[in-house]
Amino acid sequence: MWTFEALSAEILKSLCEDGSWNPRKWKKYKHLRLALDALVVPGFNTLEEKIWAVRDGLSSRPICAVCHKHTAVSQVGFRRTCSVKCAANDATTKAKTKTTQIERYGAHHTQNKEWAVKQTRINHEIGTYAKGQQTLKERYGVSSVFALEPVKQKIRKTNLERYGVENPAGVPDVIAKRKGTCVERYGKTTGFPTYFGDENPMTSTAVIFGGRCVKLSQVPWEELQDSCKKDFIYISILGDEHLAKCRLCSKVFNATRRNAKCDCVDTSMEKELFDYVRSLGVNVKRKDRKVLSGLELDILCQDQKFAIELNGVYWHGELTLSKRADAKTYHREKYLRAKENGISLLQVTDVDWKYKTDLVKSMIKSRLGLSKRVYARSCEVKILPVNVAREFCEKNHISGFVSGKHYYGLVHQDELVMLCSIGTNRFTSGIELLRMCTAQGMAVVGGFSKLMKAINTDLKIDQITSYCDLRYGSGEAYIKAGFRLASESGPGYWYIDSDKTKVHSRLKYQKHKLKELLENFDPSLTEWENMKNHSFDRIWDCGQRKFILDFNADH
């Protein structure tokens, strides 16, 4: 019967070559491994633990250097500590980390050095952080772990256990330290300068004027127009920093840098859109001002001659742009300038991107020629019921469903891939093509022409009219299907509700309909005045093109 000491000596003698451990010899000395596995050794329960005990000459299980609990075993032997937390607090590990940091970066804290700043910038450029955020969104539906409710609860629980409050900002010591710092720097516990007197500058309205911060009431309005920013107001100066309060969300932020903006108007959505376009493998650029000679294109795909504008409904609304002479023609002018320079421009709103993300992505892929292609000759024409047409349009048309008389679809391998809806012309007499859309991510080659032929065969009509919204395209598909350009109108408008989450067609809010829609309708006021009184804004588009298909014409 083996003892642990005797068996250890025999194993070391058999497996060690030139004083080094050679585990590949276990196959030759299998009987020793079986004997070690069968041997009861106090403190070592598994065969793996016994093997490392033999190799390291241990007679008892190692103890954690920090908390003095038993350590765990790893692939290379017993650890110095029992957990990651203890490893971080281990004096030996700290010293080694500090030495390595000094050798590599010249300081023990790399975050303060140029190397760390450069590496952070590289991580942003290659999308490391964006990829992490995308993974979080896919798995948990959030872009930060701190937005997860279990994490929030754990943070609150830990704060309660350690400090007796859910938020450390409420700890008396923290409050006292914050007040002391404010007194030291600014002479007041609030942290704001004294030229506001007893007023709280967080709620006052002030601007930087004449080199100092003054109340709005002290500045003539004519002189103030050139001093005050359109999207925020300055409220204070703290040392070299200019603080401002956002007009939209009332958040106070640092406005010292050039072209400062509040986080709520930052183009976080624009960055999401940019990252998506870049993920498609195309050469893409943000905020280009060269192509349109000063006018900015939010996202530009130079090789494909394609650009995207993401228009925030608040910042592009008429009330916000009211001081601009081109408030009503701004979007059309950009469309025309892009067209002159050979750029196909897609203009969508932040509402479109937020609530119809997949549809906007599909539109982008289609414009870049990246959609899955199917051919009309392999599709079957079917007349669709209204409920199927409604569901398909709501999912695949940017303007949603509109009621018609007839709904025709193309079906490919039992899947509806394209739809056209026909009805009475909403503006003149005759027949109108109300909706034409394809399934997200798909392009049906020859599908539009095939549906038009089927409609003509069934309905025996002479002519059909359709309208193209120039925000989303110039109507090339109509021309390919045999339509002719009849006319092009100027900009039209869409209404924006008070919470800036939905865009409504102007047809819904025509003046003769407002009595039933608005709580306090005043017939003596115009449609626009009534809508403004009910907290609506409106945004102007790029105009429309009218196309006509003459079925009896010789194409």
C-alpha cells in the first residue's frame, strides 16, 4: 500500500527529466496515475489537485495570501489567491503590475499617458466600443450594462449596505466635501459665481455678452440676437469653462468648445446610422462639406455617389428654423444641390430611424445595391386581401398603409415580396398608384413592370398616376417601368406632435378637419396658427414628382 510521500517520490522519479516535469510520460506510467487517484490525501480531493501537490511538493493545501482561505486549482497549478478580488488586492501582484507598467509605459498609471489616449482613440476608430455596445443590444436590449435593472438593483443594494443611501452623492461626507470644494473655488457652496446675486443661475436666463455673463433683461434684444445660440443659452462661467443650459431638455453642460451641443442633440443616432453603413463594407464618411461646397452631408458614400441626411424633427422643424430665410426650402435646396453634383440623397428623420430602424436599413441597402435579388419571372401575381396588404405596407413602406380599392402582390416561393395598391386619385380624377413597396432586404427585378401589366389586364384602365416623395428618391423605378414625369412640385409640410415622436401627413390636419381633432379650435385662425396653439410644429420636405403611365401609349 502506497503512502503519499512514497508515491510522490516514485512519480517525480519517473516523470521528471533533467529536473523538469514531463506530464507526457503519464501514458507510460499509467499505474502510478491510477494509484494516485485511488489514494486518499487530506486537503486534496481531485486527481488534478493531487498531481499539482506532487509536482510542487505540497504536504497541505495552499492558503490565499490575502484572505487566508484555501486557494483553487488552475490549469497550471494552485493559485496564489482564492479569487479575482483577492488577486487584485495581493501586494505581490500589485508590485509586479506597477513594475510592468513603468517598464512599458513609463508610469504606473497608463490612463494618464499618451499611449493610453492613443489606444483609446484607436479602439473608437476600429469600432471596439461600438461592437461591445452592439453585443449588449443584441443580448440584453441596452447599450450599457448599467442600464440593466439587475445591475441597477445591485448597485443600489451595495450603496445601501456600505453607505446607507442608494446614491453615494447623498453620503454626508461627499456632500460636505463637495460644498468645501465649491467654497474653495467659487466662494459659494452652490458652485456658481456671485454676479447673479441670490438668484439661482440654473433657472435664470442669461448669456455671455460683452465678455461677461449677464441677465437677458440687461441686453437689448437687437444686440442679443447675434450673441445667443439658437439651441442653448449660456448661464455661467466657472473659471475657464462656459456653462450652458439646453433649450430642449434644460440640461446644463460645458459649452466652452467650438460648436458645443448638448448630449440630447448629439448625433448618437447619426453615429448608429454611420456605424451601420460602415458595417456594410462601403467607403463612408461623416459630415462632409466638400461635395456640396459648404452644405453638410451627414453620411456620404463617395464611391456609390450616395448620401444620407438624418434630420432631427425638433432641429429641422419650422419653429426652430423660423429665423432662417430658407426655413421652408432648406431640405429641397440640399436635394437639388446633391442632384447637381450627381449625389443620390436619402433624407430620413430621427423618428424614422428610432421607430422604423429595420426599414431604413433596408432602404439604404437597396440604394447601395446590396439587397437580395429575385426575378419577376419566378414570381406569381396574386390579388391580396386588405388585412394582408395592411400588414405588408406597415412593415415595408416608410409611410405605412393607406386604404385603396385593389391590392396586387408578387409571391415568390410562397412569400409575398412586392405589393402595389390601387385606388381613386386623392387629388384629381382617375386612378392612383397609392403604394408600391418590396419586402425588407429584397429587390424584385422587373417586379414593378409585371404588376403594372397585371393591373392593366384586370382593370382595363387607360392611365395611372403616382407621386414620388423626393426625400426618399427621384423616381428612377417609375421611369424604368414606363412612367413619364408629368410635373414636380415644391416643398410640402408634415406636422410633428408635441413630444416629437410622430410625423403626421398634412392631409390629416386640413383646416376643415381641425374642429374634430383639436380641443380648442379657433375658426378665425389659420390651420398653422391653430396647430401651433396646440404645440404642433411642422417640417418641410423636398417636394414631389408626379408620374403618369399611359397604358395605351406605344412604349
